[in-house]
Amino acid sequence: MQEKTELPLALQPPAARKSPKITLGRILLATSAFALLAFTQGSAVVTPFVDLWQDAPAQCPQAGTLAPIKNAEVYTKLGEVLGKNETRARAIEWLGGAVRVPTEVYDGQDEIGVDPRWDVFQPFHDYLAEAYPLVHSKLKLTKVNTYGLVFEWTGSDSSLKPILLAAHQDVVPVERRTVDEWTHPPFSGYYDGYKLWGRGSNDDKSGLIGLMSIVELLLEHSFTPTRTVVLAFGFDEESSGLEGAGKIFDHLYSVWGPNSFALLVDEGGGYVEEYGTTFATPSVAEKGYMDTKVEVRTPGGHSSVPPAHTSIGVLASLLRRYEEEPFGVELTRDDTLYKTWQCYGQHGAQVSAPLRALIKASQKSNAALKGLEKILFQNKFYKSMIQTTQAITMINGGVKSNALPEEAYGIVNHRISTQSSTSQTMDFDTKRLAALAEEFNLTYTAFDKQVSSADALSSADAPSSGTLTLSAAFTTPLEPAPVTPTTLDSAPWRVLSGTIKTTFNAQRGIEGADNIIVAPGMGTGNTDTRFYWDLTPHIFRYNHRNSGTGGGLASGVHTVNENIEADDFLEIIRFFTTLILNVDEARDI
């Protein structure tokens, strides 16, 4: 997956966990406690918030558990099967076999048929065909752009919108210099009785193999769906997604049309215990993306007779202006992160009374909202979740030490706030460099529009000293994703929430609707779902796994020692079982 960081939750000490790793919540303890104390000190301040809290409505209502009724027999039977040791061994071998087929993808690969690095996917397809004979004999398989896989499991009722379940075949390359750092070889698929190790074991072959496994098991138990199920597996999510999911979208759109799917589930957030409560946070939004190229061109010459500022010197001033004038940021009630914190405030068992009051009061009080913002923004992670960010990631200029550089450029990476747009980002970039363009007497063009010319630079006593050009680099800028509805009158959200709760309970042999709380979440990167917006407004980026043990650095995602706990993988399969059967009999989506 592309930089999909799990959301750190706590601003106070969380309950004890099995994993001893230090959480960001604990790091935040000191700063957040100080901020909360500063904001709420004295009864004159606390009391109004407590009064508002008592009057405010609940902002994180929960769906109940949801288990199949029409499909109860096959659901019960598969629940028993998934609890057997032989099924566990079979599932682990399915995943281990997939890991043992390397499917690394690199940035900048040439087109399919030209670059032999794409050929790694044919052995993987051969493996899938051997491992899942019923899936390949009973479902319609369409190969898109050679290596994209679309399986269609046709339902008996064509009036029902199909469900789209996605994953990706490709994995992040293993740096060869790090091979000796792996506990087990990176493509061994080694199972130590507790964890399965290897590149892709977590990201994202666990999702793909989880889907293939449950469809195979359902077919073995003679299940035939009422609602069509479509599986879509891209093969370059870790680079651009253009050859895989991008082309798969074209195929799905041509066959099914716009807004044609009931819902989409792809990789994303998971669940974790914080504040003494387990929260599942399916990502329902994604930030936009844009790389701005800041390019300066000035006359060249010998360095023995230099101007006051070379193109590199001018560029340095321009890039410094970026860091001196970042985008503004403000917590609003429309932000997904705000809605997440409403859920923490209402359902977190160990949330302190002042913080709970502040969170709930912020529904009505702008002062309380600012207080919550002050607390959250003490940490740069939360602030960056809300803000349109900027990071100067590349710089280039000059070819020889004694020659004046005729060109210099830098790349500024933006992750665009869900409350903003690419056009607003371009406008802000353009305006904040305008004064410097005039100061350095540069003809200024930004995103194909001329901002100023040499003739217009009234303060300049000489012709233009060069040019400043802003442009979108590398790929077309990506708008923030549409936000998926998450109120209880949204049937897809209810079905997903109920499925999460039922799966969580079934895996542990417990009952009750409040063992896990489902809250809207948001990741920091982008997934293949960015290509699928026109297929459904109900897009959920969710891996049903314990993010405390199965996500982030502990699982080695994108680094050495990638792994997944066997129990987590079996729970992923159980989740897809419940989801497919629940959606199959739902009639309000």
C-alpha cells in the first residue's frame, strides 16, 4: 500500500496491551495533558463545557451486530470450518505459497510487453489457478491489461447492485542490502507457528488471499450468491496504480457503468484498543495529492563574474518562502478526524472527564472546538491529517562548479486537505511566490497561466533576469476523495459496521454490540480506490486486523521482517465471509 499510516489514537495513557511497543498516544501524553490543563483550568472555564456536554446529542451512534439470516446455515458451517486446525493450516499454506512468488514492482517501469519486470505476475497467476481451482472454474475471469485480475461471481438477482472487493497483487521491492536483516528470507513464506513471514504477507497478499480463500470455501460448500460479487486485483498499487487499478476501472465502468456497485472494500485501516476501548476505523476519506515543480531559469556564464543571485540562490529563497508560509489549518466539524474524535469522546472508557466534556461540547461551542484543535495540533501528525501539507522532497541545479547554473528546480510534495482542492493549492502556491518573483525580476508563469512579465515588473530597472515557472510534476494532481457517508441512515455503513462487530465477536466467542466501536477514519496516503470513485459513493478502506499487532512497524510493512499473525489472517477470512453473506441478503443497499 502507498504510505497508509495507521491513525494513532490516544492523548492519554491507553490500557495495557499485549504489544509492548511505544504508541504515539503515550508520546502525546505530556503535551496534551498540558494543553488540556491550560485550556480547561478553573471552574469558570470547565463548567460551561460540562453544561454544553450534557445538552449535546450523541455524535457516534452505533449499529448493532449483524449476522446472516437467510444465509445462516452456510455462515454457521463456515464458522465451524474456520475454527478447525486443518482449515488454519490450509489458509496459512495458501498465504505462504503466495508470498513465495515474488511480485515486486518498481517506480518507472516501462510499458507491459517491453519491461520484463512485469513478467513476475504470470507465475503468480499460475499459483492462484492451482491453489483455487473452484474460483477459476466457477467465476468468470477477465484479465485487464495482461496482469489485472477481475473475477465475477454472478448472482441470481441482476436487479441488485454488485459488491466490489479489491486488493493488489504487487509488493514493495526488498532492498537487496537488507536481506541479511530479515529474521527469515523475505520470500520464504515461513510460518513459525505464530506468525507468517515474508514480503507481502501483510501488504496486501493477506487481503487478496483472504478473499480468494473465502470464495473457494464458499464454493466448496455449494453457496451461490444472490448478489453478484466482483473481485478486482490491481498489480501496481505500490507505484502508480495506473496500469492496474486505472485500467481495471475502465473495464468495470464499461461493463457496469457509473454508481453501479453497492459498496467497495479495499485495504486500509484496522482496529486497535485505545482508551480502554477497541475502535475499528475504516478509512472513509483520502487526501488529495500534487507535486509542484518550482523551476528557475537565469542566464549562464562563467562563475568568475557572478550575478548577485544565481538560479540556485533564487530557488533557495523561493523554497524558503514555502516553509515560512505554510498552508493555514483549522479543525472543522466536517473533518473526518473530528468525527473520529467524537467517537473516542463518546465511547472511550478511559477518556478523562474534562477531555470528554470538551469533545462533546465542541459540537455546539466554537470555543470548545478551538480548545480541541489546540490539543490535537500539539502533535504534528494530527495537524498534518487536517492541513494541506508541503514537503520539499527533491532539488536539482548546476552541472559544473565554475559555470553559472542556467536552471534549478525543486519539487514540493503536497497532500491536500479533504476540505480543500487542487485549484486552491495551486492558487496558494502561486500567490506566496509572487512577491519574490517581482523582487528577483523574474517573468512568472504558474500552472500554464502567466502571472507577470518583464514589462509588468514596474519596480525593475532592467529587463527580466530570468523566469520562474510553477507546474504540476510527474502525474496529474489528485483531488481529495469524496467522503463516504457514515451516518446510520446509510445502509452500506450499517452493514459494514454490523459485520465488523459480528466478526470481532465470533473470532473471540463473545457477544454484545459494544465490544468494538466503529468510527470513521482516514489514512495518510492513497490506495487503488482513487480510481474507483465513479463506481460507488460507498468506499471503505479497511483491513479487519489488529493494528496494534498487525499494522505499522510491528508488522514490517514496507521494511524488513514483514509478517502477519496467523490469528489475524484467519480473522480477515472470517470478516470477508460475514461481509459477503450479509451484503448478499441486504436489500437496502
